[in-house]
Amino acid sequence: MLYGEFRKKRDDLEGDIGLRRTMRDAVAARRNADVAQVVSLWGGYRPVLHGVRHTGARAGGAGMVTIDGNSLTVEDVIRVARGGVRVALSPAAAAAVVRARAYVEQKLAEGAVIYGLTTGFGKFQDVFVPPEQATRLQHNLIVSHSCALGDPLPVETVRAMLLLRVNALAKGHSGLRLETVQTLIHMLNNGVTPVVPEQGSLGASGDLALLSHMVQPMIDVGEVFYCGRRMGSREAMAAAGIPTLELQSKEGLALINGTQAMCAIGATVLHDAWNLARTADVLAAMCCEAQLGITSAFDEKVHLLRAHPGQIDAAANLRALLAGSRLTDGQGMDTGVLAQAPDMPRVIDRVMERSDSAALPVCPGLSGPSAAGVRVEVSGAAVSPAAVPGQGRGCHRGKKVQDAYSIRCAPQIHGGTREALGYVEELLGREINAATDNPLIFVEEDEVISCGNFHGQPVAIALDTLGVAAAELASVSERRIERLVNPALNEGLPAFLARGGGLNRGFIIAQYVAATLVSENKVSAHPASVDSIPSSANQEDHVSMGTTAARTARMIADNVAKVLGIELFAVCQALALRGVEKLAPATRAVYDGVRAAGVPVVEDDILMQPEIAKCEGLVASGAVVAAAEGVCGRLR
């Protein structure tokens, strides 16, 4: 499926539907100048941030996701994992599960020697296990493999794991009893979420260790999150009215062979990465205004000539976001707008010419000494000549021909990320509807085939790509932050966006923090999928490290949200200095939403961390995108 087809599939599930309504109401309230209503709306919303370690909640939410093994989408995963939407097995899928189990029972009755049914696992594949020991074999498999370590995965991730495992089993090639599949569904629908440590998967025979922890409550072992508390599985399963099981032949193996942990993490990161990509477009547009940018570089003709869909989409978003702005213009704009911007210090307090100014070279088009011989003071702080209208622009007085790459090439940079996200979405769409355990049962052909669909290599490479693609959004964001705070680059804004520079330090350390996070992402973006350590006495002699790639992509995406939060904070400060009444309607809605959320214009130095945290929350929750879309329509 092509990128463009995925673009059409995205619906109002991006972000939170309730948030979208809230944000659009906030925009309408701003238009009516009802400030109290705006503050109330923003203050009343509590975004569910990705990465937050919830302590459990009952499923509840509107609608139902019907599982058939073939048509699950990433959007469905988000609805169930985060929205608490309930799950049901389709009649056809239930029939396929029953049919496959009947085939397993037939083979057991015949005394067939089949891997995983009547033999041990891995290196013990040659050890025959009699049918009377089948239950003990499956129990031992789960408890012996439950050795993952580290912090618990977020509840939303484990809910996604449960859903994806049900969907794989629903294909009818695994051989479990219907009641075993229904137990997983009951856990989902009743908010019983296993405690699953995050470290321990090689992504080779699937996510064995992590999926074993997921199975524990089914066999009366381990811990869960339930009704806001972490508790023993027995207590929670009894309270929820869910009977525990004794796993039968093949069931334990079928439950833990697969890529569901890496896919669960990957699906939530992918969902968030699409939000971050659109948020990056919004912030690039706001920075374009703060930098008095040129919109000609976003012309559709330019991007159609290159024909990359992601680039075309990003450029279209920028055009929509900047429509009606009075701070941007076409190529060759007159930068004299600087001197007229409200809230800006008067541009030239004093011009000091060197005593030997007559000997200085004269730049063509200027009547006087060159920029090299001029010192300009803005509110008492020295500013480079490049920050003054008509100075330091290759001697094109008052005219701006092009912007720096972080603005001018935003469609190309953000578009590269979008192309990568389209690839990841396509691959995950296939994988979450795949049969990934071993062996696989083919009833019609009367075959049980030992195979390797559990190997996570395709997913691992995609999730490494996801991390790299997300990291680039932070990389270019940090460059835009630098242009906002650097007096040599920020088109006449105060140094570090500080009023009264010298006494106040402004946003100088905020840019440091962004640079730190970008550097951390560079290290983390090293691909996990190129690594392999043999295991199981060299029976599993190549592994994917796909879950490591997924967890790393999660960390990178969290860092990107932080960097974009810093950019949001900084660009709103810059626009307050520049004159918000000249903003485009869409970017003005975002600006007003940020202020309504309690993020102040910084007049004197304040504690920055709480304000950055607010901005990160607005980014991660989808609030920034929702505010813009409430005015300019759905962003691509």
C-alpha cells in the first residue's frame, strides 16, 4: 500500500477525539474574546501522555473492535490500548480457532510426534513428552521464560500486546482452545493488565520473555495492574470474574511465539510520531513568522517537481498554516517590517561610527560605512549588523531573498520523516495481522509446519527507521530554536529572547537542553537490528533485537516531544515580541492556546522547567495540532 493511501486512512483518531472537540471550542471562544472560557477549556483537559506509566484502569470507551485476524489497523490498536474500547472475536475467527484446535486434538490422539505438541522446545526438540505431561510442559514453559527485567511497560503497551496476540491467534493457525483466546479478551475488556518488565527480548523466537509475563495471570501467576493498583494476579482475576486456566498442548508455545511486544510498542510510537510530524509543521510555520520568512519556497510547483508525497504534504501544511500571515511574504520581501513590529525595542538607539570610518569599504547600495564599521545598540545590548534591517544581507538593503535551511527546507526535512513513517505504517499494518507463532497449523492441507515467522527482523529494521525518522524532527527543531535565540540570526529579536538582556538570561539554557536531547537521540539512533547474539545453544543463531529497536524508538520520540516543547515555548516568546496581531489565523490559535494553558510571556527570568513541561504536554497530547486544525482544517 502506498504512502498516499495511508494518508487517506488517517481519521480523527489522531490525538484524542475529546481533545479535538475541546480545542476547537477553545478556538471559537477566542474568536468571541471569551478568555475565561478558553482558560477553563484548556485547564479542564488532562492529556494522556505517551510514556506515562499508568497504574491500571477499567476498559470503557465507546465502540467495539471486532477481531478477525486480518483487518486490524494501527488506529484500532490505539483505540483499544489508550481509549479502552472493547474487543470481540468475530464468528468466523471463533470458528477458525475451534477448527484448528480440533485438528490438534486429532493429532494428539494419533500419537503424532510434532514439535511443540509432543516434544520439548528449542534445543530440546528431540525430547518426546507424553500427552499426560502436556499441561506441566506448557506451565513450565511460561514460568521458566518469565525472566524479563526492568521497569514495567506502560499499561497501554501491554493492552496493545494482548490485543495483537488475540488477533494473531484469531487467524486459526495456532491450535489453541477458544476459551484460552477468550480469556485474553476478558482481561482486555475488564482492565486486567499484566505487569510486564520491559527488558529481556531478543526478538528472535518472538518476544518470549515479555509475552511469558503477559500470560502469567492466565495460569494464576504473577502480578497485574487493576483498578488503579498493582496486585497479585489471583486477586485481580477473581475480582474481575475471569477464570484461570491450565494450558493444554501447544497453548503455551502459541501464546509466547510472536512479535507482539515490539509491534505494540512500535504502533504507539508510530501513532505519536505522526502527531510529532504534524506538530513540527505547525512550529516551522510559527518560526517562519518569527523569522519574517519567505513563503515562496513552499510553493506547490516546487514540490511537485520532486514528487515525494511526504514533502508535498509538509509544504501544503505550511501553506495552510501561514495563510493570512502579515509577518511573512514572498521572495524579495521588504524586511523593514522589523521596525514596525509592536513590543519590539526601537531598533537603533545609537549608531557609533569608528573614527576611521572614512577608510572603511563602502558596500554598493549603501550610503555610508559598511556593516563592519557599525555598532548598533538595541535596548542597551549590542546586536550584530545582520539583525538590523538592510544590514548584513549581501548588501540587498531591506530585501530578503531566501531563508536558512531549517525554514526553507522544512518540507524536504519533515517530508523525509513522513516518507519513513509511511513505510513503517505499511509494514506494521501487515505484521499486526500476521500469524507469527511456531509451528503453524494448516488444517485443510493436513500439515503442521515448523517455521520462523516469529523472527522480528522485518519489524526491527522498520522500528530502527522509525527512531531515525523521529530523531530528525528534533534535530531541525533545535536549529530553529538556535535561530530564534541567536542575535546574529534572529532578525532583530532580543538576544536569547530576553527583555533587558544582561540582567535576564532568557532562553539561553533552554537551547542547551534541546541540544542535549538531540545529541542523546543521535547516540540512540544507532540501529539495534544490525546486532545479533546467538542463543539457545546456537539453535537460535541469529536474532533481531527488534524490541530493543522499539524501546529505543520510544525514547527518541519522547525526546522529540521535549525538544518540540522547547521550540513551542521559545517561538511563542518570539512572536509575543514580534506582534501577535500579525500572525496567521491558524498559528494565532496555537499561540492563544499556549497562553490559555498558563504558559506566560517571559518578562523577567522565571523557572523555565515547569513551562517547558507544559509545552511538552501540549505537543505530546496533540493539542498543538488540534488548535491549528480548528482554523485551517485537517493537516496532512
